[in-house]
Amino acid sequence: MDKITVIGAGLAGCEAANTIANMGVNVDLVEMKPIKHSPAHKTDNFAELVCSNSLKAARVDSAAGLLKEEMRKFGSVCLKAADNSGVAAGGALAVDRNLFSQYITNSIKSNDRITVINDVVGSLPQDRIVVVATGPLTDDGLAQSIKDYCETDSLSFYDAAAPIVTKDSIDFSVAFSASRYEEDTSQGDYINCPMNKEEYEIFYNELINAESAIVHDFDVYEGCMPVEVLAKRGIDSIRFGPLKPVGLKDPRTGHRPWAVVQLRKENSEGTMFNLVGFQTNLKFGEQKRVFSLIPGLNNAEFVRYGVMHRNTFINSPKLLNRDLSLKKNKNIFFAGQLSGVEGYMESASSGIIAGINAVKKLKGEKPLILSNFTMIGALLNYITDESVTNFQPMGANFGILPPLETHIRDKRERYMALSCRSLEFYDKEMDL
């Protein structure tokens, strides 16, 4: 077995193929275009950007900027493309999408170690080392094969995710920890944000009048009701649903609140919490505006907004090892949005690591496991964390990093310290 197969020539697949080839191993890169296009793709180029042309913030004291700085250390082909196709976008790294994808296409096709094969893969290869990076619109045949191989409940065809906030940004002079019917409000599995009648009615009216995101015909999701849609059934609909206050007492008053928004722990470290029952299709700006009206969340830092759309991904905490290989078959690696990361650069970064570890598997070497202090390492740790329940895709954010030993109050300074800690790991521990 002297070569590795990569399925999918999106950002993750191209990074995986480029990484493998640069490590001296031959690659078969299998891409279904131009034979077949997904509903979202319009050109035959690789690494096609189908939504925004922004790769998010460039500054290193941002989560997105730190992620890109780490990727540069691995020789990311996507960042080389971005540097050659950039357009003015303030503090963000934005690109001419056609020049960006054309640069990557040319780079991949001109690499002597990469053989591009145009084919529609209908089943999951199990007899070779393979990196599966077919994205959120994975073709139905392959998606069904993955589902069959990885157990029937381990593949999601839709993403119905509630917003996530950092614990540090919750106002605990208002919010309190408790489970229903428990007297001790210093403990409990949930963080509770209590509302009085006036606060609830203000929140309710803003929620039902907030602007929703545009839904494409291939994104239609019917299996879960957005909280704003449920709210439109009547003023008490969510107060008797996800905001029910039964079994809870506000420690400030000693009485049951009019309504309560509950937050549930999102990761094992307890640094992030999701808003229970708040699956939503509101625009991201509207989510920030409306959900910040919830008492205790007035200054909340949202590390992920709620989404409801077509997004094929595996249940990575159940299925994947930390090196992105399948627990069931360590010759099969997953990367990109299919593995449960969210975002262009997040997908690309996972492709780099999957590619490195596919080569290490081929050579019988120990896999590369990055420190959780790094953004890439923390992201992959999150998607493979067995303690995560009701898994939903995650993008780069500082909430997934272990906290600093000494808390820094100023957010900008804290983020810079986290970035410096990450980059120090690469300088001291990695030979790149």
C-alpha cells in the first residue's frame, strides 16, 4: 500500500492531499465534479467557496486569526491561495473566490504526487488508507454507505444547533445554577436565567419580530421547530415549553420566576454552555441582539450561533479517535465539515491533520496529537470528546481552549495571551 486515497476536493480534501504529497506519499484525489455537482456548487474548480468569500478575522488575537496562523506553520495551500487572491475587507481575510479556487486547483493538479480521479464514490472504501472529506452535501450514496458502516444513528443530515455562550461571560448576579426541584441554588446541572413578566414580554416580542435567515431549497429542515416559530403560536407557548419555570426558584426573590432560560454544559471543561431548546433560524446579528435581552446574558459572548440547515456530519465524539481516524477502522480518516468542524478554515485545518495522520498510519508512526492549548488541537479535541452529548458542529473560538492559569479581565488582552500560549507550543514542541 504505497498511496493514500482522498475523497473530495473541497478545502479539507485539498489540504489533505497537498499535505500527504508534501510528505512524499502518492495520493489519489477522487472528486465527483464535473461528472456530478451538489446543489450548492457551480464551477468545476476545487475548494469552491459556496457561501461567503470571507475567511474571517486575520488578527492573531482572534480565534479565526490564531487558527490561520497555526495553519501557516503547516504550509496550508488554502492560505497560500488566500494570499494570492485577497481583496480588501478591513480586518478580515477575504478573497476573490474564483481566483482562490483556481489557485488551489492549479496547485493540486500540478503536483506530481497527486493523481486526480473524476468519479462519484458510492460506497465507503474499507480496504485502504483513505481520508473522507466530502463536505456537508455529501452525495447520497456515499452518505448512506457511511451511515450503514458507522451505525444508523451516527450520521446527521441536518444541523439543528442552539447558540453557545462562554461561562465567563454569564452574569451570575442574575443567573444561578440549579436543577429543577433542587433547593441548593449553588449546585445543579443547569445555569438558569430567570425572567419576570415584563422582561419576558419584552423578550417575546423581539423574538417573534426578529428577522430570519434565508433558507435555500436544499437547506430545508423540517425535523425540529425553531424557537421563534414556536413562540408565534402564542405568548405563553415558549413559557410552557423550553422556558418553563417549573421547579425553580430565583435566589434573589425566593419565588418561581415567570420564565426561565436554561443553559446546559457544552463541553467537559464546563467553559461553554448552550441555550436549551433554542434551535433557531434567526440571522446571527438578530440572535446576538435578541438573546442578549435574556437576563444574565446581557453581555454574553456567543461562540456559536444557532443554525438549522442541511449539514451532513458524523457523530464524531462517538466514532472518531483523536487523530481523526475511525474507531471501527483506523485506516479511515474523516476531515472537513463531515467530521463536525464548522467553517472554511476549520475544515481546511482538519484536512491538514487528517493528511498528516494518514501518512503516519501508512508508515507505522505515532499519530500527531496537538496540544489543547492550540486552536487546531482544541477544536479536534472538542469534536472527539466523548463527554459531549447531542453533538453539533463547532468552529474556532476561544471558549474551547483551556483557561489561562491567571484570569485576565480584559478580553482583548486575554485573547492575545491565549494566542501567545498556542504559538509558543509550536515554537517549543513542534519541528515545523
